Amino acid sequence: MEWLTERIGAEGVRGLGQFVGINLAFVVVLMIVAYTVLAERRVLALIQGRLGPNRVGYGGILQPFADLLKFIFKEEITPDKATKFVYFLAPIIAITAALMPIIVYPFGPTINLPFVGQVSLVIARFDIALLYVLGITSVGVYGIALAGWASNSKYSLMGGLRASAQMISYELSLGLSLVGVVLMSGTLDLYAIVEQQGGWYGMRWNIIRPDGLPQLLGFIVYLISAIAETNRVPFDLPEAETELVAGFHTEYSALKFALFFMAEYVNMFTVSMLATTLFLGGWQGPFVEQVPLLGIFYFLGKVIFFLFLYIWLRGTLPRFRFDQLMNFGWKFLLPVALLNVILTATMMFFMLRD
Amino acid sequence: MPWTILFFIIFGGMAVGCALSMVAQRNPLYSAVSLIGVFVALACLYLTLAAPFIAAVQIIVYAGAIMVLVVFVIMLLNAEEEARRPYRLKFLIPVAVGLATVLIAEAAFMLTVGGAARPDPVPPKVAEVGLTASVGTGLFTEYLLPFEVTSVLILMALVGAITLARRTQVIGVAEEDLAVAGGAAPSLEAASSGDRIITPGDTEATGQAMAREQIARGEAAAPARHGEEEKEGE
């Protein structure tokens, strides 16, 4: 370690660490995503009284790799009258925007690694982490909208239009539902927000934290808008298969389709991580102070709970109608999110005054 | 320091290139995508200037909200490629070239000749200027009045937009139709004969609002039938 610091300086070591961390995080997240797809198929099958894919490997454990191989070897088809450049650009935007936010989430406390020393388990820690996440998420809509437009197909266009309208609408309540947490924490740094939720044996999570307002309302609004942001059931109108064939990715095949597919699941994963970090205490939990490595398991456990919730909802709920979706977003979720902001601010005002 | 310069060259070049492409493209959607590129490049430049908050706001507001609406409208209207037309105001071309020359000469003068007299650009308290806390404190203490005035301005724009949209959709249609000589305009006929007129962009709510408007304006046959229909429909 000292040898490396002498050669390239402290800044260089930090940069190198972040570079390695980012690549490692991408690999880990993509593996988790692959197994989320498998879990989704198995759990859905369980809910529907089927078996699901269980042939490749023990209990279907190698199914994601079989799927990947299939995606790679399928023929790439580009529609004749597609706008070529944008048609290629769209899946790239989608997957880039999905992967970029994962670097800011703290997935464990500061631990003592052999040879390296004290390491905080977060890849990049900076002042505006939450805004960064929101900004990148809001750019992600271009992937879907442009895919729908460039395919030159009416189903794709309808899907793209629906997706952009839906994502703009629900982004507002999503952003507002987080304001309560930001007001209570007084920072946008995700690592600091998680650290503040320690105490009570690591159970002083923002969702039940008594200084200010417990963010239960904000949590519910966030959960619903996050499902809508990721275009999952019951908000999967952009790809409603009974109406639009497959929505915005109707004309995409092989790896380009796989990129959209991966982007959707990575988005699921990131919004689950954000919910965990902001509302459920991130890596905080009982005995984390004694055994810091437990933090990673708490974090992953909470995230997996959310992923399971997504799959569960998909097996349970029917799809919204589009006007219901818009009415619900603008006339119910947005006012509730505003109410949460006002209530939290009022509580904070009185508490800070005393 | 060399890293900063490298990033400046990359993102500055990206901003200029995207801006040129935005002006030069004939397909409106390509122009919009280029403009998004400009905004992203500008945000990266803000980051190198140690103003992360401004960078994030740039992405969220411009790239994430305004341009999404622009792209949405372009997709919705299915805007075609613009046909190349002969320039109408030809004298503007030499004027533009002349002004550009003056601008570039001015910049070159400032950078070379005026360099000696130029004070060193020492940014005060670099670590604090662009951070969220300092921006927030500034906005809500020192610059509270301009901030509030700006919000009132935006509110006015909002109210204005809603007023304009409402007038064209509901009242405007009815007024135009009533102004037609002979009274019975086609759309009103259709409405009173029970068919619902559906135009692009209409939702069920606007249709019902239109029906109510017609009832309020005293359509003779409409009220009872519409009332019943709405009940049945529910």
C-alpha cells in the first residue's frame, strides 16, 4: 500500500481504488440482476402454480447464462425505415443511465481490510449524491422515448410516448417524497444519511425516526412512484403486451433487446437501493457496530426484500388504465408528497425552535 | 491541473460540437438530442469548476425535464425534416460573419494583449462556492427577494399557460362554433345527437367538460340527455 502511494500519490491511489470499485460494482450488480430475472421467473411460477425454469443446472441456477448466450447468438434485426443512429443510441442511453447511479450507494460501514486499512464501503462519496441519482434517473427516460421514436413503428411510438409521459409525471412525486428525508438529515450525502440512522441498536431508521416526522408517508409515496418510474407492474403501460405487442422495444432484438431488459432490472435494483438507503437505514442494523461486515448482509437483505416485493406485485396486481395512472399520479400521489413535505417542515420547525 | 485542462478540452469540445450540430441538423429530433448533449457537457464543465450543485441542477432541470418535454412534443407531432429553403434575409449572413469576427477578435485581444493588465482569476473559497449548503444559504438569506420574485414569475407563466390552454380547448371551441352563422355548428350537432366528438388529445374529462360547457351555454336539447348519459356511463 505504501509502495503504491509513493509511486502515484494519494490522489492516484484513491482514483485507482474507485476505478476498480466501479468495475467490480458493475459486475456484481449485473450478476445480481441476472439472478433477479431467474428469481422473478421462479417466484412468478410459484405464485401461478407452475414450476418455472428448473432444467439448466441445479434448480435452474445456470439459466441466466443460457439466456445470455441465446441473446448473443440471436440475429440482430434493424427495421428498414428505422432512424439508424438513434435506434442504436437508445439502448446505450438506457443501460448507461441505469448503471451510472449505482456507484454512490454505501453498502457497508467502514471496515478494516487486510493490507489496505480502513475502507468505507462506498465507491464514490460526494456532496450531491442524491441529486446525482435523481439527475441520472431523469436522463434515463430518453433511452425509452428515443427507442420508441426511432423504431418507426406505431406500437413502439405509443410505448415511448406513454413511457415519457409516465416518467415525467411520477418523477415529481418521487423527488418530493425524498425531500422529507433530506429535511431531517440536512444533507444530500447518502453515506452521511445512513450514518445518521444508527442508534437504537441500528434500528433508528428514517421510516420510524422520531426527530422530525417519521417518514412513513414519504416511504409509501416513494415506493409507488419508484414502481412507476421503473415501468413495472402495475404501471407497465409502456410495454403493455395486450395492447402494444411489447411497447417501446417491439422492434428490438438480440443484444439490443437484452440491454433494455437489463436496464429495467438494474433500475429496479437502484431504486430498491435508494429506498433502503434513505428509509430503511441502509446497512444499519443490530450489532453492526461490533461486527461491521454484517452491514453488507443487512444492506443486501433489505434490497432483496424490495426486489421480492416487485416480483410479488407483478404476480398479484392487474395493470392500470392510462387515465387512471395519470389521475393517480397527479391528483393523489403529488398532493400526498407535498403534504409530507409540509408536515415534516412544520415538525422540524417546532423541534428546532425548542 | 493538467487533468482539469484535459477535461475542459473534452467537454468544451463536446459542448461546441453539439451546439453546432444542434443548429445544423434539419431533423428536429436530432437537434433536440444535440441540445441534450450540450447540456450534459455544460454540466461536466460545472463539475470541473467545483460547482457540483449547479451541475446537478443543470442535468435535472434542463436535460431531465425541459428537453424531455421538447422531445415528447416532437415525437407527438411527428415533425418532419425541414425542407431546405432559399434564405429570405440574405443581408444577415455578412452581418453575422462580421459580428462573429468582432467577437473572436475581442476574445483574442483580451487573452493576448490585455493579458498583462488582467487581474489573476483567484476564485475565493473554491471548496465552498458551488456546494449545496452555500447555494441554499445564499438563496434563502441574501438573495431571498430575487428568489421569490423569480418564483412569482414562474407562477405567472404557469397560470398563463393554463389560461391559454383552457381557452383553446373548451371556451374557444364553443365561441367559434356559436359565432358561425346559422348557429348550429357541426360539432354541436354531433354533440346533441348523442355522439361524442373525440379529437386527438382529448381525454374523457375534457370531453365531459366540453359537454358541460355546452349545457351551460343553453343548448336546448342537450341537458336532460347528457345528464342521463353521464349516469349510464358511470
